Amino acid sequence: MAVLGARGRMGSTSVGAIEAADGLEVVAQIDADDSLDLIAENGAEVALVFTTPDVALDHVRWCVEHGVHVVVGTSGFDDAKVAQVREFLADAPGVGVLIVPNFSIGAVLMMRFAAVAAPFFESVEVIEMHHPDKVDAPSGTAVRTAEMIADARAEAGSPELPDATTTDPEGARGAKIAGIPVHAVRARGFTASQEVLFGDPGEIFSIRHDSSTRESFMPGVLAALRAVADRPGVTVGLDAVLGLD
């Protein structure tokens, strides 16, 4: 395994988890000043990408071009970037790229449960809460959740969400992702939390997930690394890896 962004918060935690796991080994640790050639020179078959959003796509391209499977943990891989990854793979049909908005098993289940509940309620909004050192907003998890909710509502023929707001110069109503309001909180004390609020006349239903340490993401990281070589092409999310598809 090669870990890109190995000295970052998620990268360094992943290095420790991989080294402690049976049958896995870190052969290259890549960070800002290191050459990607170390991946090939050390014979890495899979790369785990936790580099910053401005360079992560280029790192995925390099790995695909060199026949290295990729697990992407960098946030911000929207539909446009996923489409670019598919283009990279056109000449490398045997390479797998697994793009994971959230490695927490609990978070994956939270997203799935939210999609199941979405058509049954008139209103739905997503609130994500992270530490203030996170560079992107909204989180990849929140974006993926909103997309899954929107898809489920579209398939069920649900109407648009009710919202009488006509004046919001400061953006208090949050971002709209696939038509779903998403709110981002950045406050010291959080690691990664998300709540999905559903509303109908007379009732509120909420689904919430909290990660308090980065170690909570490691079972998902290891599962993704073990699975990616057997999944050529692009896979988004851990659902298929966990047998939820």
C-alpha cells in the first residue's frame, strides 16, 4: 500500500491502522515534498489518497496511468470529478478507483437510512458539524447524503420541499445540494458529526451520527483497501463493499 498525505491527520492514522492489520503493508508514505515515483519504485499495488482537494485528482490520474488501484478519501469529489476519473480509466479498464465520502461504517448506515426515510416526509435538511481545521464545506458526506436523499425522493415522485423563504441575503438557509438544504458548522470540539432532520405535520424524525476519533474511520479504510482491486472502474461509497447494494 502507498499512503498519499501520509503526514496528515487521516493519513497518519491510516498508516498505523494498515501496519497493524493482517495481510496489509505500507510500502510508501508520500507527502507534499515527496515524488509519486516512490509508489512505483516500492511496488505498491493500491494507493490511499488523503491529499488536499487541489492536488488529489492529479494524484488519482497518476496512479491510474501507472496501473495502481486507488482508494480516495479526499473530500470534495463531486460528479464532475467522478466523471474525470471515469475518463482516466478509459485506457485502464482493469484499475479500480473507490471514492469514499466517509469511511465510518456508522456514517454509511446513516446515509442509507436517510435515503430510505426521505420519501416518507414532507421536509428534510442536512446539518454537518466538523472541526474548524477542515478546509472544505459542505463535507463530502453531506453532499453524498443530499444526493442520495434527492435520488430517493425523485424515484418515489416526492414533491419539492416546502420553503417560503424569499429573502436570505446572508445565506442562512444553507447551500442547496440536489435541491436539499445543507448546513455546515465548523466548531472546535467536533471531529465529524451529521444530523438529518425530517419533518411532517406534528412530528420530527432525526438520524444522527457522531465520530469522536479518527480511529472510528479505520475499519472502513481497511475494508476499502482490501476490496478495491476486485472492483475495476469507479465505485462511489462503501455501500457495495459492505454488501448494502
